[in-house]
Amino acid sequence: MASKTNPLAFLQQVRSETSKVTWPSRRETLISTAMVLVMVVFAALFFFAADQLISWLLSFVLNVGK
């Protein structure tokens, strides 16, 4: 069974651990955000193209028997 920690001690530990975090610079954050947006656009275009191709192939196959 885990022992209970005093809430004040817990907050002190959280503050201590937070001070050890290396936060990214503004430039790093902007670059990462731009990279994510570019990858989202590429993924959206890829899935749109794949969906259109599958739709075209399905309609072609289903209309062959008519």
C-alpha cells in the first residue's frame, strides 16, 4: 500500500521537478508547430487522393456489369 504524501510536500516536489524541465524556445515551438501543420496537410491530401481513387475503382467495378 502506498503511503500518503502531505499535500504541501507534494506541491514542493512538483515545483522541484518542474524546475528541472528544459522548455523549448519560442523558435523551436514555432518550427515544431509548422512541421506538424505541414504533415497534417500532406496526410489530408494523401487520404483524400486515396479515398477518391478507391471511390473511382469501386464505381468502375460496380458499373461494369450494367
